[in-house]
Amino acid sequence: PFVTIGQVASIVFFFFFVLTALLGRAPKLTAYCDAAEPWQVGFQDPATPMMQGIIDLHHDIFLFLLIILVFVLWILARALWHFRQKRNSVPQRIVHGTTIEVIWTIFPSLILMFIAIPSFALLYSMDEIVVNPALTIKAIGHQWYWTYEYSDYTSSDEESVTFDSYMVSEDDLDPGQLRLLEVDDRVVVPESSHIRVIVTSADVLHSWAMPSLGVKCDAVPGRLNQLTTFIDREGVFYGQCSEICGTNHGFMPIVVESVSREAYSSWVSHQLQLLP
Ligand code: CUA
């Protein structure tokens, strides 16, 4: 034959090893970057089990993609080689081949099954609602900023911790702050805690999206959407509104700051002191 099965297998494994070397989970020496980078192609570093699951699923499916790519290219090259006019000037008239038809029906469906099983498992676990979250935050989209309500904490006269979160404009940036991503008041959350975010909007559609948490939730006026997340490390995470919501759609970023539980409780008590 033109190319042996062994050669195809070695090409597939070569691609697989290159891929795992490039995208592998070897410990990184660089610090975590929880914002998008210029010319970034891959994912941001995951901070939740859910984002880790999304990345793993992507890599799993990529393996199938590479196998199919190599196999199809091989068939194509083989067909072009063997059935070119010089070699095969009188075409055969084959219209049926039961065996091959059974094979090329069953194999793709098996591949689809191997893709569907982990995919559905992830999908349904992402939809899972935590019954007893440690903290509930309400994120309200406005044209063009976010309002956050921590209604778990209230003052004596039932006033809950709430603040607006505006983008820091380019002129006001401090050194090291990220352009178009930094906000004046960050969402502070405790690490390693189950967090429920209720997402809604006061005017038009917005979307509360945070790549490194694997979270994206539409903010719909008159409707409460819910997401749960569990950030397993400290860090500052950057996200953006991800639903076209008007002229300043690009200027209503989201910053989540995940801190230790001690730091979080002192932040909460400071916020409570600010209440009337
Ligand atoms: Cu808010 Cu786009």
C-alpha cells in the first residue's frame, strides 16, 4: 500500500505527543495570568474545577480531531495516487460495498459517542446548583457598569452591602493596571468556597463572563439567572461583558478578587462599616 497503518499510527502519535507537550499539564514556572494576553491563542489558566473540566474536554476532543484529520488526509492522498489517470485510465463501476458502508457508518457513530459522553457529563455538572452556597452575590448589569449586591450581609436597618463597579478609564490607570479591564470596585470573594452568583440586568441584555472561572451567564432584564462557582486559589480574575449592550459594551469589565477567608471577612466588615 501507499502508506502503511504503522506509518499512520506513528504520525498520529507524533501529533499527539507534540500536542501534549505544548498543552500539557506540566507545572508552570511562570506566574498565573488571569487576564487575556496580547496574541493569546490558548485558554487562560483555570481557577475552578469547572474550567479545568472544560480545558480537559477540549484536549480530549482535539485528539479525535487529529486522528480524523490524519486519516482523511491519508485517504485523500491514497486516492489521488492510486486512481490518477496514468495509473487507472479505465474507471471501475462500483456502486455498492456493504462491508465498507457498515464500517463507515459505525465508526463515526462510535467516535461521536466517545465525544458525547464526557461532553454531556461536563454539561450537566456545569448546570448543577449548589444548594447551600457559602455566599450569594447579585450581579446587575447596567449601561455600562455592573452593580454588585452582597445581600448576605446587612446593616441593622436592613441595608445590604452594595456597590457599583466602573471601568478605570485610561487616564486614571495606575502603573500595572490593565487597560480596559481594571475596575474601581472589585468583586471580592473567599477562595475555596461555594459561591452563587445571581445575574440580572436593569436595562438591556448583558453577560457576566469570566474566562478563568469557566463562567458566562446572560444578564436578562426581569429575570434572575444563576451560576455557581468554586475558586480554588487566590488571585485576581478579569472578565468582560459578553453580550453586545450598546456603545460602551467594551468598557464594562468584571474583576473578581479571590482572597483568603480571613482577608475576606475583614473586607466584609469594612464594607459593613461603610453602610449608613
Ligand atoms: Cu454590557 Cu455588553
